[in-house]
Amino acid sequence: MYFLRRLIFLIPTLLIISFLAFALVRVAPGSPFDKERKPASPEIERALKAKYHLDEPLWKQYMRYLADLARGDFGPSMKYRNHTVNDIIRQGLPVSMTLGLGAFLFAQGIGIPVGFYSAVRRGRRVDYIVSFLALLAICIPAFVVGPLLIMVFAFKMNWLPAGLWESPKHMILPVIALGLYFAGRISRLMREGMSGILHSEFITTARAKGLSETATLVKHAFRLAVLPVVSYSGPLLADLLTGSFVVESIFGIPGIGVFLVNSSLNRDYSMVVGLVVLYAVLLLVLNLLVDLSYTLLDPRVKYE
Amino acid sequence: MTLWINALQLCRRALRFLDGAHWLESAFSFEAAQAFACKICIRNLKRCQATALQIAVVACLAGCARQEQRADVVIANGAEPESLDPAVLTGQPDGRPAAAMFEGLTRLNPVDSTSEPGLAERWEISEDGRTYVFHLRTNAMWSTGEPITADDFVFSWRRVVDPATACDYSGLLFYVVNGEEIATAKIKDLTKLGVRALGTRTLEVKLVSPTAFFLDLCAFRTMAVVPRKTIEKYGDRWIMAKPLPVSGSHLLESWRIRDKIRLRRNPLYWDAANAQNEIVDILPIDTAMAALNLYQTRQVDVIWDKSLVPNELMDVLTNRADCHRFDNLGTYFVRFNVRRKPFDDVRVRKALSLVINKRRIIDRILRGQERIARSMTPPGTANYDPPEGLGYDPALARKFLAEAGYPDGKGFPPFEYFFNSLKMHEQIGVELQEMWKKELGITMTLRQTEWKVYLAMQSALEYDTTRSSWIGDYNDPNTFLDMFMSNNGNNRTGWRNERYDRLMKEANSLLNKEQRAAKLREAETLLVRDEVPILPIFFYQSIHFWRREEIRGIHYNILDEHPLHAIGKNKSSKLQVPNSKS
């Protein structure tokens, strides 16, 4: 019931978000058709505006947009005039998703075990080294990590390509560049969660009733300690799946992330709104899934 | 230590596996991979949490790109083309691949970028220079096998001036009878355009006045012939039609946005025998660092966009043998808003112009061999020799400023210099600021905005002074000078001068080249010496990268146009290529 209500609630949220994006991008100065060279006659600008219905009142444009959206049509791109927004998303999103999912798995795969281990070894040398490395990963931004990786693995060692998106081998460096920061964040979250849990009474109880240390840690402590990571993962996944401007630029990857930034700079109205709606849907749905997974992980959580 | 070495070896082996196996397309096919992923999905449907992940996996498998045969020539081309439709596109990154797909009556010579016979093999020009009769080649045909007819040209040119097409460059057809009237909707009937088919292979064009550069215009991409049936069938997205009939040297094999444009030699092109390559890849890379990385690791053979050279590395890069710099038709200048005080006073504009040490700007910021600009039209432009505009004379400048009522800059209102966000523009702005402060005692503040705001404010004349640039479309002074006529949308200074307008009109109606040049020179003198609504700073250079021993067919020319059919790879250069097995 609770989730049904949440699902229904998605619709007004999306309407509000899409309207805000729709109106705000039109309020910004400049139009999609402004170029360094003025068109040869004002008639041309008028024809362009009419073509994309920009000469109509805003509410009418929005109604038209909603009608198209209901059919799953995001409309034509106003910057890339041979493509529709659907086309661009269809081509770019899978690439971004592959990269994002890779980075997500990389971050989880490194972050969770490392955080878990360093919490168990809390206060020992391993803990300090790992904490320091995690901090380093958080502090160095992708636009430094990316070129560093390229320098070492593409130029010095000649192992991996410096960019483009052609084979699984091309994915390794971008995935690391994108995932490293999140691996650091997750390992810290995991370590904090684990440290807190290890002091709670039910762990003492588990130990007291003679459960082995491994079973205590994995079966009892882990399930609760991972909760902060899980709640962080929803928005993180939405973020990663829709691409990364920085990493896609550095490696020349044909994803959707660059469009998130460029479309608003280009005033590509339909593209901006389309991407905002897409991102919102992903974010809302993944958040819902995260809440759902709480019930599976934490027996204390129940939704009415 | 040994552990470390073992780990390294393991890594290498894993990489070699990825390398050799090509597992995505050979070990199991793409469809099989999808089916496999689906099966896993269905099996685990109960775990709803996992399903989301698996849906993502399926989507992602679609995202794993396939490996293709490496192209003969791979070119980093700058920004993603907005369009490949010759009538719609505007930018150079768009025009370069499009020019290979669609040809006009003439085409550009790869060596010196002059016009040479294209789809028309010869033509006659009437004595008054206002009627051209073009004869199309008998072997001119679409890539689908149908002949290219004079009617195809009539359709293509009418399409350009039709306001419904919304072609930004329709101004190129204003030289043709009724072109302007149709584009500005004064005449609704497209058939009134001064172009008609005299036979299947004969085309007659009537011009408003003898236009010295008309044959150059015919080589410009806007004037190329486009396939009527495909356009009528598919509308805006006709360029993605399969098969797409093309009239130029290359077929569009695939276009994946922000990924790659793959062009393949068109076997039915009239000059197909001389094409120097089979496949060309055009990569839309807009980051300088990415382009350079790919070039260094030989995933890219040519970098030919000026924006693709990292400014920080300029000193190192320009000394390399594979770095090619040459002059092109481009001018960097400052616009004054002559509608605003105190820039409505010509003495103020002159004073501000005379204190700019352009050499210093070139040496300190551009670090290249760019030429100082004292005119709007770059020297080397065909049929022309530009006049000498204002130079560097601070003493005279102070005199002018005093005459205008601001001795030593006293009472001069603070003003703004407006530019779009880019490191180089900011650095030049700082130099201007310093020179104006030091020599004239006046205060300028820098104001930067993003591109679209910059354009909008410049058009609306909401600025005091602003950074500007202009790249010539064709090799004639007209492309630099007609924009400052009173009603031209690219004027953007508020400057209106009847004498200038009259001189420009007179010049372009003259048949004699010397007389025409003299008139144009007279007009430009007004622009850069007497009235100075603009302050030219330097002329652009093109910066390209390619290895001379590997790539042939790219020549230094003033239009910076390099037809793709002429570019090829040298056979002898079988170099060891790391990292690019595909």
C-alpha cells in the first residue's frame, strides 16, 4: 500500500519538476537559435520559432509538450536538428549506463570490503592506511585522476587506450576514474556504519551466545552496517547512470553526461527538459527501491 | 616484490585476453549476450531488488560499442555537428563532413582552396557578368545511380531561400535574382528565383549584379545539390535515411551522435578514381586534452580544429614538426557600441584604438606567429589589398581624448568590456584594460558571460565594448565588409554610414576587378581609419596536427578547407601502432 501511494505520488512530482525545467530554461537569456552569424533575414528566425512552436504562449507549449511526453516523445532537439531527443538519449544513455554501472560496481566492490575490513581492524595500521587512501580518493577529483591514469596506463605503460569507447578494454580507465571517488566515500560510510554497530548490544549478545566471530560480523553486523551505504547508493546510481560530464569529456566517451551540461548552455530547450525528466524518473524510482530494500535488510523497518 | 610482479603479469594477461578474444562480438554475439542476460533476469525475478540491476545490465550490453575496422584516416574534428544538411548547417565542424557528402557546381581545390569545376564541368558567363550558364557533367550521378539534373539544383537552391527551411546562410543566394525577396517573404512564389533548368544538364543563373566571387559561392556547402525525393519523404531527418543519396565524394555510412561519423568512398562520384581513401572517421571531440591524448596514442591521425590545442602547451607543441600553423581568413577584433556615450564620439574610438600594442598581445598571449591586424580584411584575401588602418600612437591618442573632452582621462565614465568565457579572451581583456588605464587613464571592467548571453547582448547592443571575431566564408573581401552595412544583422555596433553602404553597393556592381577593389578599399578605410566602430587586433592562424610522413593531401590554404577526397595515408608508413588494434 505504502509503495503504491509512493508510486502514485511520483506523477505530480514529475509534473512539477518538468514544468519548472520547461519554464526556467525559457526564462534564461538567449535562444537555441542565437549564433555568431545572424540568419540572413528576420523571417528565418520567425520560421524557426514557428517550427518549434516557440511563438505560442508558454502554457500552450507546455500542454503540447505533455501530450508528446505521454506518448514517450521528448520532441526534436533544437540544437542538433537532424536528431530527436529520443534518438540522442537512445544512443547516449546505454553508454553512460555501462560506464556508470561499471563505476558503481567498482565503487561497491572496493568500498564495501575495504570499509568492512578496516572497521574490524579498527585502530591498527591497516585501518590508518586504508582510511588515508580513502580520504585521498575523495579529495582528488576525476579531472585529475583521469589524466593521471591516462598518463600512466596509456602513455608510460602502453597497456590501455587513452580514450574512445570501442571495446571492453576502453572501459577500464574511465570506470576507475569515475568510480574511485565513490569507492572512497563508500568505504568510509561502511567503516562508520560498522564501527557503530560493533558496539551495540545485540552484537555483544551474539558473541555471548557463542556465535563465531565471522558469523557475528557477516550475518548480524553487516546487514545493518551496510544501510548507510544502501541509502547512499540510490541517488549515487541515478547520478552515475546518467553519465559524467568530466569523465566523458576526458576520455571522449559518447555518453549522455556531456549533454546534461551542454544542452543548457546551448539552450536546447527540449533536450534540457528531456534529460531533467529522465534524471528525475531515475532518481525517484531508485530512491523507492532503496526504501524497499530497507525492509529486506533491517527487520526493524516496516512500512504501513 | 615478487607478489607485485606477479600481480602485474596477471593484469597484462587479463588485458591480452580482452584484446585478443573480442569476446563481445565473436565469443558470443550481441543478441546471445542479451538473451543470456534476459534469462538471468527472469530466473531471479523474485529478488526484485536485483532485477533493477539486471535491467540495467541488459541496457548496458546495448551500450557496449562494437569494434569496427580502423578507418584509413581518423580526424578529430571539434564539436559535434549540429546538422549535416548543407542548407541548415553553419559551423566548420559541420561543413567539413557535409562538404564531402554533397557537392555543388564548383568545388574547392585542396591545395589553394580556389574554386574548380565540380558537378558542372564548364560554364559560360554573359558579357554583363549577370548570367551564368552551367553545364553539368554527363557522369554526375547520385550515389544511388540516378543522374544529377539541373532540376535538382533548382530544387536545392529554392530550398535554401525558402523561409520555411530556415537556412541561416540563405544570404549567399541574395546575389541571385529575387533571392533576397523570397527569403524575406516579400515574394511567396519560389519559382521566381533567378535559376532555371534549360535542359536536364544545363542550368541558367541570373544575378542581381556581376558578382566577382560567384563561382566561389557555388563551391560553398549551402549551395550544394541535395536529393529531392529523400527530403520530401523524410523531412527534417532526411540525412539519416538509408540509403542516403549523396552527390559528393563520400557516403554517410553511420552517424552516432558524439561518437563518430563514418564516411565511405562513393564509387559513383564523378572523380571517384582519384579519391585517396576508402573510409574516413570524423570524431566529434571538443576537449583539447582528449584530442591530443588520442593523437599521441595514434587513435587519431589528424587534429584540425583550432580549439583543440591546449593553450598551456602551446609553446611546446608549436615547435614540433607535426604541428602545422598557417594564416587563415579570420580576424579578432573589438566592437564599440557607437550608440552609447562616450563611444558615439569618433575621437574616443580613435583614442582607444591608438593605444593598443597588438604585438604585445600576440607575443604574450597567443605565443604564435599571428599577424597584427590594422584592417578588417586579412591580407591575402583574393582580388584585394586591404587599407592600412590606425596603428600605435599613444601621444596622438591622448590628443584625441583631450579633444573629446577627457584630458588625461578625466571625467571619462568607467565602462565594460564584454566577452564570452574563455581563458584567451580574458587574458586579452586584461591586456586591453591595462593599456587603456596606463596610456589614457580610463577605467574598464571585465565582464564575462556564457556564449548565449554574450550573443544575445551583443545583438541587442547591450554593451560598451565587446570582444569579437569573424571567419570568412569565402575568399573575397565582401565576406568581411558587407557585415558592417547599416542593416546587416552581423553589424552589431549600431554604426550606420550611408557612404559605406553606397560604396559597398557600387563596388559589388562593378565588373572590373581593380575598380571594384578600389571602391572596397575606400569603404574599408572608413571602417578602420576614419570612423573606427571596430578595433582589429590580430588575424587568426589555423593550428593542425598531422604527421607528414603518414598523412598526405592536407595543404596550407587561407580558407582552412581540406576536401576529404584528397586526404590519404602514405602506404610506406607501416608504423608500429600501439593501442589501436581495431
